[in-house]
Amino acid sequence: MARPSLPAVICRDCALYHTARVLGLESPDCSQLDAMVIRNRPVARGEALYAAGDPVRYLYLVHSGACILHDGRDPQQVTGFFLPGEIVGFEDLDAEIHGFSAHALQAGSLCLLDLTGLDQLPAERLIGVQRYLLKAAAAHARLLQRERLITGLPSAEQRIAAFLLGLAKRFQAHGLPSNSFRLPMSREEIASYLGLAPETVIRTLKKLAGRGLVSVRARQIQIHDPSALERLLAA
Amino acid sequence: MARPSLPAVICRDCALYHTARVLGLESPDCSQLDAMVIRNRPVARGEALYAAGDPVRYLYLVHSGACILHDGRDPQQVTGFFLPGEIVGFEDLDAEIHGFSAHALQAGSLCLLDLTGLDQLPAERLIGVQRYLLKAAAAHARLLQRERLITGLPSAEQRIAAFLLGLAKRFQAHGLPSNSFRLPMSREEIASYLGLAPETVIRTLKKLAGRGLVSVRARQIQIHDPSALERLLAA
DNA sequence: CGAGATGTTGACGACCCTCAAGTGCAGTGG
DNA sequence: CCACTGCACTTGAGGGTCGTCAACATCTCG
């Protein structure tokens, strides 16, 4: 426990908790999950969940820490970030092998859902699990569409503002503090995600801080005036 | 039939065809779909499939024509395009009301899957339909991740090249000609989608045409040298 | 404590956005 | 059939934003 204060979702807010429920495992503390779900598996900083070319086997729920998704090319281009409570792996769910690569950005823990076990469930439960996974996949699609809007914004300032607001909303959605958080990713990874140069990310953050909208100290972010950030996007 | 040559998927390549199959409706010409699927409903150019705030009821499969997705704000920001064979509506599938708006870009036809009828299916069929929809949602998530890479590219030239290649790949995936096609969207919509100014889209297309990589005549596109376009992205 | 990664700052130039005027095409009505 | 009207598209000039490069500071981890 090097970081006792590492943000983590409680099981109630964990996306797989509901899966556990529909699996017929009602225990709210997630203590009775069977072989299909691997609970709270620790991951080290930088550890790969999967790489492009690996066979597809699991969905990964981030319990604490954070993960990053990128294409397998060179130079790597960042496609997405996953925060506590979110599910990694939908983008390759229908394929035999992975088309993207996913890594842990920090030490943390994941819950894994073994996809190969699904078909052996009794029909009643399978229907519930599938219904839940379909909704989770839809929620993920919605997140991707929303995040897509960010990269399409014309100026670096708008993109950074929208990026911070998006993170805040996602933290909040899973019961984590949303106006004060630690960025799990580097400036360079933010830059790649937003289609900017790392220096532009730095300068834009400083510019927003200079206006009092946010505070930035290393990776620690405080959002002082969310509505002012919102207003930047409308313009 | 004003445009007899309007590109349309044949039912075999239609994403809902497989849904029809798992529904137990094996007819390859889609002639026996029951009340849950509305077949080949015509849509006029500019007609709304749904607007932000509308209740969620259907998934929409594009049979011919094309659709556009955008947020409901002002100015509207384009979030996605949907080509024949692709499914519109996943992003709001888990919600009560729509968070985005979808319109037809051209006159065409759609197949609609009524989501409210799903739960009344017998268990055996429901499992199959859900499994198929989950895979389709995953494929959609993958498409969104891939398209996301495009907007993250640093230069307008790379974004346009990747955009054209992405369209070509998607046409090809559903059995339509991939090196010669008609853009269903305006320059301005492309610009909004890619985070560029419309003028930049025009100039960049002209620049690519000047090098002989593509031909552009109004909305008619011919890709002469796909591998040269690919090479632009690697740099 | 040291070494390497990560972050920061400044100067300069290219790219792209803005604004404005002009062209072509499509659908409409005479 | 042809002019008309509106919209999409095109083209040009100029300025601002952001990318590039290089040097330095700071942080993190072994």
C-alpha cells in the first residue's frame, strides 16, 4: 500500500458490480464472484493488459489506477484513457485477436471478466449478463462519441478545457472527487490524445491557470471554475 | 428512382441481416422480417432519424444513402458519419432519451430494429440477438477508436488522407466500390468532423489531387494511389 | 544519491484559420 | 427551355496559433 489514498471505485460503483449481480452473485462486497471474474488483480505501472496481436479473452474493469489505449504503430498514437469504474476491451470484443494495445498508467488493480466462460452460463443468467454488457458497450460508445467532440474542437485552449471537464465528469460518474484529481497520464500522452504538441499542452494549462480557472501543480489538477471552462467551449 | 446507381448494400452484407438470421428469420432476401424490423423505410435528404431529447426506440441500419451524427449544440459539431451497412444509435442504446441527433445526408433507405420488442422474444432467440448486437456494438466501438486516430493526426494533410482511406475501407467492408465513391457530406461537415476549417479541407484535397494521389470532382472521389496515402500517415 | 525520464521555457517559422470576394451547380418558377 | 436564386464550393491575402527545436529545470525511481 504505497499510496493509501489512490482513488478507487467502491464495488457499488464498479461497472462489473452490476455484471456480478446479474450473474446471480448478489453480494455487495463482491466477495462471492466465481471463476469467470478475477477480482482485484494488481497491475504494475506500465504493465500490458494486452498488445495488438494477442488473442482476446477478457474484459478489464479498472478498479484503481488508470489505463491507456493506443494503436500498435510507431510512433504510438493514444486512443483513449480508462479511469476507475470503466471497462477496457470493448473495441476488440468481436475479434479473435486484439487490434489495439492497452497498458496500465499507474500501479492499480483490475477486475477481469473471462469472455470464454460466458457461453457456459445457464440461459437465464446469460440473458442478464448480455443485456448488461450491451448497455455497458453502448455507454462506452457514448463516451467515445463525447470524447470525439473534444479532439474536433478548433483551438488548443478549448480542447484542454474540454479534456479536463471530461475527466472531471468521468471521475464524478464513479463517485470520485471531480474538482481535484491527479492526472494519470503524462503531458505527452495528453498531447497525443488531443492531437497537440506536448509544449502546447503545457502552455495552455499554464494559461488557464493564469486566469484562475484551474490550478496545476505537476499532475495534480484543481478545477476552480467549471462553468467558466464550459463557457470556453460554447465560443 | 431518381438515382438508380445509389450505392446500397445487398442484404447479405447488411449488418441487420445477421440480426434477422439470429431472430430465426433465415430468408436471405430479408422478405420475412416480422414486426420488430421495419424494412427499407425510405428517408428524405435531411430527414431526422432522431434529435437530442427524443425517446430511444430504434436502432437504424443504413441500407442506402448515408447519415450524420452530431451533438445538439450550436454551432453543431459533427461526431460521425454512417455509411450503408452501418448501424446508427448505439451511442444512446442504454439511455431513455437520445443525447445526440442523427439526420440523413441523402435520400436513401433504412432498416429499423425496434428495441422495445426485444424482451418479448423467446430466450433462445433473445440470446442470439443479444450476442449479435453485442458484437455489432463492439465493432462500432472499434470503428470509433480507429476514426478517433484520424482527428488526432497533427497535419491537415494526414487527416484528410486518413479520412479518405477510412471511408474507402468502410465502403469495401460492405461490398461497395472503395476506390471511387461519392462523398455523402459537404466540405463543411468534413471540416467539422476533422476539426479543420472548410477552406483547409478544400485546399488539402486539391493538394492531394495535384500530386496525383486522388481525383476530386465536386463530391466524386477517386483514390489512385492508396499506398501513397498510407505512407503519408506513417510520417 | 545519482541518472534518466518528464516537464518547462523561449525563439522562430510554418501551417492553418479568418475574412472577404467570386464561381459553379441545382433546384425553382416563369 | 431558360433565367433566377440560393447554397455549396473555390480562391486569395493576411495574421494568429501552434509546432519545432534546443536548452534547462524538476521529478521519480533505482
